[in-house]
Amino acid sequence: MDVAEFRFSVSLSALKLTFMLLFALTPAEGQFHVVGSLQSIVAVPGDDVILPCHVEPKFNVAWLTVEWSRPDRRPDPNDRLSRVEYVHLYRDAREVPDMKIPSYIGRTALFTDGLREGNISLRITNVTQEDEGRYKCFIPKLKSQTKSSIVHLIVAETMTTETPLHPETLQTPEPMDEFHSKGGLSRRSRLIPLVVVCVFILLCVAVAGRWFTESKHRKTEFEKGPPI
């Protein structure tokens, strides 16, 4: 095997390895699940509560749309378009307040850093009796058959049930203006371009080596002249 054939063989092996890595690093359809709290979240009026919800396994959702809504809430009868209103709507890496239920304006927030780990828990401040009910966390474009989950909030005059309000995946909330900051790429998304670049370089080296070897061979044949 000459140098050109050896380099070409190495490039093919590298290409196969790349496809194997890409297959291993690319999440399969239905692999992710949106998981809420199996227990009801109990609070008293005036409390700040956290409605737990996250993606399993951990996945960067900072650039996906996250919707929190009240599935039992009917559209405003005065709205002829019957538009859906949200408790909290996160889209294009920021909160969208235009479609928000008025009573939740200025009272809800996601956790900016947590989004990069798949944490879409919702914080609601100064809860009232009217906040009691079912809440739906939903990621429309998540590659999964389980894109949503339901969390039940109970607002009682006295706390009768000891319920954990802070899930392990929760991170300290940042100021609201940080919702405009750019989310970091996951380790997986950073690794894939690096692998592709390395393979591209190997292919270029192999092609250049083959061209150089063939060019040198033709030059040698030319210097020898035609056979006598």
C-alpha cells in the first residue's frame, strides 16, 4: 500500500468514526420527557411558589419555546378571536408578555441558567386564591411524544401539607433583563462541529497526499521517457 492509499484509508476510517459519533450524540425521537411534580404544590396567600417542571434527560431548551398555561381556563368571552392567554410564554430567548393573562403580569419568571439544563420550572410571586388550579408546562418543538406535564397548585389559608417547593434542579433566578441574554450551547452541540472540522481536515490531507503522490509518479514516468 502506497502513501496515498494509506491516507485515503485513514480518511475513510475517520469519516466512519464521525458518523458513529454523530449518531451517538444525536438524541433519538421520543428520548426526552417533560416531567412535572407528582405532588400538588401547596401555598398560602402571599407566598412565592415554584411549580417544578423539567426535561429528562437534561437538555438545553434555552432556544425553544416554553409555554405555561391554565388548561382549565376558558378564553375570554369578550375576545372575538378566542386567543389563548398564557401564565408565562418564553419564546426567542425572552419572555413574551403580550399574550399573558393580566393577573400574572410581573409575577412570573423562569430560571435563565436552569433552561440550559432543561429546567423550565415557573416561579409565581404573591399567590392568591385565584391562582389555585392546574398548570400546564409545554415545549411545542421538543422531539418527544411527552412534550407537556401538569402541575397542580393548591392555595389554602393555612398550610396543612408539607410539600417541597424547591426541586433539586432549581437554580437561583436571575434578574428579568437576563432573559435577553444568549443561552450557552450544550456540550453535545459544541462537540459535533469540532468532530466535523477534524474529519474535514483529515480528508483534505488525504486528498492532497494522493494528488502529490500521483503528480510525483507522473513526473518520474515522464523523466524515464517512453520504453525502448
